[in-house]
Amino acid sequence: MKRRRFVRNSLGAGLLLTSAGRAAAAGIRTLPEAWGLQLYTVRSLMARDVERTIAAVARIGYGEVEFAGYFGRSPAQIRATLEAEGLTAPAVHLSLQELRSSFEGAVDAAAQIGHRYLVLPYLAGPERPGADGATGTALVDGYRRLADELNGLGARCRDAGLLFAYHNHDFELEEVNGLRLLDVMIENTDPELVRYEIDLFWIVHGGGDPFDYFERYPGRFDLCHVKDRTADGEMVDVGAGVIDFEAIFAQSAQAGLIHYFVEHDTPGDPMASVRISYEHLASLDA
């Protein structure tokens, strides 16, 4: 099998270890029982026909899905569709506004559908620290206050029998006063209350190294978005870029990874994209 390499997102940076070296260092090769799909990838199809889209995803071979909206379907309808196709949905993305204003409704929907994780996927507009113009120490303090709110949401999820997670983009990789903002968040959130969903494209795009995060914060990353990137920063189908997924998955035990969701934010042909990505991941287990 052809081995790919993971490339740092910085001009002139060298290559990290190849997958063979990483796997040898780990002494294990860990792959999930079922690959998952973040349904945001096929949102245009979901908007037309939820049931047909989910059925097509199941036919490709995916065993799990992660929701980003229910497209007018009730939790009972979503649960019935999943059961009909033999799928589970361990996680759902919810905005901070939804978590603040409709937490109980989100919990009720999760119970009906079978979600285990409520995931905050993005900080928009005024929700993001620094939206008020804060810089330097004030910006770092804003991320510490955000971490406090995440701890609170995590505690509410725990009390409801659920888990809470935060999904990164690249803006959290900004360095302020010698501190990466994502590090500020991780170090100020309780591991018992806040998990993380590491988006592999955005970590790399922001100049981070997933192996470094796994080593410094072991066990914090229950979920990941399997999303590929070319050397010049383009988002592509899994297997068409330079991220060494096999090497990353070899560190699953250290990272704490349980669920792996394929995602492509802007695919030209959504269903073709998720099929190509699945076939590449399936080849890793061949």
C-alpha cells in the first residue's frame, strides 16, 4: 500500500515521520469498527430528501453519521430512518446559540435519536472571543472565559447522561502572547466535562500538528473529522491530499479517538466525494 505523508502547514517545513515510522513507534494499528460521515458534507442532498440521502450513505458502507441539522424531521423520524438503514448517530453539531437557548430540547432530541455527544462546531460572530476587538492578554482571558462556559455546558451534559465536545477550526490555532488559543481552551477545560473533536484539516491548516496535540493532551480527543488537505491548502476528498491518516490512526489509543467522521465542506459532487473517501479509508484495512 502506498504510504502518504503528513505535511506541516508552513513554508519550507519538512515532512513529519512516515506512517511506517509512526506505526512502528506506536506498536499498534488501530482502525475504527465503523467509519462515520458528518452529514454536513451532503447537506444539499439532505435538504432535498433526508431519507434517501441517509440510505445512500449507508449503502456506501458508513456505519455512523454525525448530524448538523435535522432538516425538518422530528427526532422520532430521524431515529426510524437510522434504524431502517442500520446506522447509529453518536453525535450532533449544535451552535452555541442553540446550546444556550434550547439545551433541554437538544437533550430530549439526543435521547430519542441516540446521540451520545453534543458537539459545539463553530464560534460565529460575537460568540467568538476577540469579536469585540480584544487582543493580547484580553483575548487570552476571553478564551479562558469561554472555557468556563464550556465546562458549564459539559456539566449540564453529564447531568443529562450525555457527553460534550468542542470542534476546532483554524482560528483557535492563533498564537497570542506565546500561547495557542486552542491550548488555552484545552488546559482550562475539565477533561471529565469537555472532550474535543479534532478536525484534522483545520489543525494542519492552522499550522498545528495532530501528533503534538495527542502527545501533550492524551485522551482528550474522542472524535475526529477525517478531512484531507493538499500541500497548498486545498480541501480535497480523503486520500487525495497529503495528510497521513494511517499514521494518525495508529495513535488512536493515545489520542482517545473513538469516532471518525469523514467530512468535506465544499464537495463538487457530495455523494461521489463521500464514496471516494470511504473507499480510501476501507483500503487502509485491506
